[in-house]
Amino acid sequence: MSQWFSRTRAGQFHRWSALNNSIRDLARTILLAALLAATHALAQEDKKTDDDKPADPDTGESTVEEKTLGILPNPLQKYGIKFATTYIGETLGNISGGLKQGAIYEGRLNLAVDVDLQKLVGIDKLTFHANMFQIHGEGLSRSNLGNFFVVSGIEALPSTRLYEAYFEKQWGDKKVSLKFGQLAADSEFFNTKYTDVFTNASMGWPAITSLDLPSGGPSPPLAAMGTRLLVNITDQLSVLSGIFDGNQAGPGSGDPQERDRYGINFRVNDPPLLLGQIQYAWNNKKGDPNLAGQIKFGGWRHLGSFADLRLASNGVSLAAPVSSGTPLLLSGDVGGWAVLEQQLYRVPHSDDRGIGAFARLSGAPADRNLIDLYGDAGVEFVGLIDSRPDDKFGIAAGYAHVSRRAQALDADYRALIDPNWPIRSFEGLLTAVYQYQVRDGWTFQPNVQYVIRPGGGATDPSGPLAGRGLKNATVFGLRTTVKF
């Protein structure tokens, strides 16, 4: 008993030491960035794109300065209180491939409020943002496809759920910004503005983070309790860091959305998730005739335990008859990413209209992550026709590689259970979307997606349809977005 107690205390000590070291490293980074920021006093107001305002999770636009139909009254806006309502409805269907063919309808109502506490009660440069979802319908990826690149960014289990609820404090001329509360990470980390036209979920929060991180990481439809610090060192260079609860739905089996059905778990005691990003932009001033661009480097570190994708706790393959049935637990997880976006053509006398391209690349260890290599790239055409300045068109491709460890487990199933057992390899995505603006606040988006080898070519060997091979799927969709 005393030996067991000593080992337990030792394990706790090592975990807390790792946490303290990570927090200490994060604090040093934040302090250095803040000191650098203090040596510069360049304004942020003349950037071509203002990234410092709350972003609508549906469209990526600012909830403060968005274009709407003008139907929703905002009588309290002069006091600093602004309400926003967005509805997305879409129908999607796959005519081939996946688990089965069929069509679905799904929708999401997003209710948001932004409060400027300086106007309301005189607290300088403090704001509050919150929003909630009313989700209905059935997701096509969940019911028909079984794929990694979830075909809709609004796909989720039906529920009425609180999403974000946080305060943001700024210092200087938007030089330093601190958010704290229930936060999402996808609007600031690992993101690029040239994916805003796409309806596939992975074109926002990529499949590598949504599949590798517990509960999908802090992204729709589950935000997490946390803190985010942004330091604008210059107009071109900024540093972003955050610490989040590492499993916002909490531990357990089954779908995380069922464990946090209403978005009010407010968990703070799980092993943390640390995110960091450094980003550099060029030609990003309003009126700059040169082509704007930006590069970002970032990564994550999670301090929790992760299941080995091949080995059981007794050291043999999970496919072996003598397996304990429970995976070997590994300590912690890390991953990194790089993002590049570049304007290729700019419509004269405009800032954001033109042609822009993006590329993202990410990797993670193979032994504990289903996706160990991820990449996507695409081109967006924005307002090329003067008579249609707000229309957009985009084409993109994505690639998610199934880790070698997961492939080794499939090979074990083939050797030990069924010689015809499929071995997963990768999933690919080709997609094209056109966004037609009917009027300010109302758009239609016909889209097509071609999913190559859904689920890597087969279902999860531990799932209800274990070992079922999946063929390429063709998906057609139509989305309408209305901002009231």
C-alpha cells in the first residue's frame, strides 16, 4: 500500500511539475511580448481587416460591424448594448459513397449580445460578448458519411446551447487584449480569412484538431473555459497565447456534445490545453496598393492522458484475443501548424476585394493521434464584378493522413481477425462554393464537395460499424444565411 501511495504521489508530482513548467513558459512568452509591445505605439485602427472584434461563428464577420437586414431593433445600442441574430439553414445530400445515400436539412439560430461597458457603466476598454445556439436537424456526416471533413460547419446534435460568454479588456491603442470566460479558439488560432466562404467544418477548425483534441477542442459547438492574450507588438507582428480547460465536455464515453448538452458545464479542473501563435502580416494598412499577406506559426500542448492507438494496457495489440480491452495511456500531446495567406490580385481602390490564396499545414505524434498530418489549400475570389462587390467564390482541397499507429491496428485486425479487413490511409476533400448576396444580410451558397476515402477508407474498428469499407462520396448542398 505504501509503495502504491508513493507511486501515486510521484505521478501527481510529475504532472503538476509539467503543468507548472508549461505555465511558467507561457508566462515568460506573454511577459516578453508585453514588454516589446510597450516599446511601440503604432495605431491599430488603420488595418485593412480588424481582427480584434468578436467574430460571428457562422460567417467570420464581426458581430459589432456586420451587415444585416436591419429588421432586429437595437434601441440600447447608444448605451453600448447590441444584439445580433443569425439564422443558417441548409440542405445537404450525398448521391454516392459513404455509409448510405440520402439528404438532410439542418439549421442553427445564433443569438448574440455585445456590451461596451465603457458606454454602459464607464469601465474603460472593457467589453462583454455572449452567444447561444438553437440547433436542429440531422447532420449528413454523422448519419450518412462517417467522414473526417465534416461537410457542414453547423453540424451538431440538436440542442439549445450556450456557446461563448467572455469579457475582453484592452490596453493602449489595441496593443494588448485579454479575454477570459468561455471561449472558442477557432476564430483566432490556426485560421485564415480566405476560408470564410466555405461551408465544410474543417475549412474553419481543421480536422486534425477537432479529431485529436478531447471534445474536439474549443470550437463549435463546444467552447471551453479559458483565457486568451493578444499582444500587437507592431502593426505587422503579433503574438497570441491561450490556456483552456482541456476537455470542456468532461471525461466519459460517447459523444462529447451529449456530456455538455447545454454548454453550461463550465469545467476548469481538467488537464489544460495550451495554444500559442505568432503571426506576421505585410501590406495590411488601409489604402495600401500592394498585395496583403500574412504568415502564422503556432502549436498546442495538452497535459492530459491520451490513449495509444494500437497497444492495450497489457502491452499487446488491441486486436489481440488476449488484449485487456483498454488502451495503454500516454502522457500529454503536442502539435504544430503553419498558415500562409496571400492576396494575389486586388480590385483597384479596394482593400479586400480581389483574389486570395491560403495554405495550412499541421502535424502531431502518430502514436496518440488519429490524424498525424493535415493540410489544406484554396483560392477565394471576392467581389471581382463591380455590380456584385460582396459575392464570393472559393475552391479548396484538404488532406488528412491516418496515423501509422492507427494503420498498424488495422493491419493487426487483418492478420488476427479478418484477412479482408480494410486498412485506413487518408481522407481527401475537394470543394467549391459560390456565395450570392441577395441583399445586405442575406446570402445563398450552393456548394459541392467530393470526399475521397471517407474515414480514411473505412469505419473506426472500435465503432458500431467496425471495419466497413467506405467509398468516395459526392455531396451537393445549398445554404442560406440571414442576419437580422
